[in-house]
Amino acid sequence: MMLKHIVMMKLKANELPIMLENLKQLENRLNDLLNHISVIEAWEVGINFSDRPTAMDLVLVSGFANEESLEKYKVHPKHLEVLSFIKKVIEEIRVVDYWV
């Protein structure tokens, strides 16, 4: 079994060039976590292309061996750095954790 950790984010409404830059930076920062956090077992970052009003802008689909690994990820200094950036550029965030 694997613990799936899904995070969906909606960026703050800014001018389009600013939003796109924030989105690209967020994608790069998230993907860089793979280079620093060994407890990550699965990782996928997706940027939304849907124009539906209920759509989020970015999704992170990650996998961990167990809840302890997820907790290690959450408090890892590199994750906390990215979380600090997320708090600056994100308007809304949704999280789902489940077992597969």
C-alpha cells in the first residue's frame, strides 16, 4: 500500500504574466524537492489547462510509504521553504490523503 498525498492549488489573481511566472516558479520549486527529500516515493506536478470556473491551477500527486514518511516530508526544511513561497502566491489550497 502507498499513502497518496494530493494537493490542489489556485493562484492569487494577478496580471497574467505574474500568474504564469508564479506558476512556473511553483512547479520548479516543487519538482526540486525530489532532489532533497528521500522519503518521496511518487511525484507528479500538473498544470491545469481547463478554463472551468471550478478548476484549480496546479496539482501535486505524491506518494509515501506511510504516515511517518509523509510527516517527515511535511517538516523537511526544503518543503518548508516551498511552503513559504506557496503562502505568498496561492489563494486557495485543497488536500486529500488516502491509501491505495
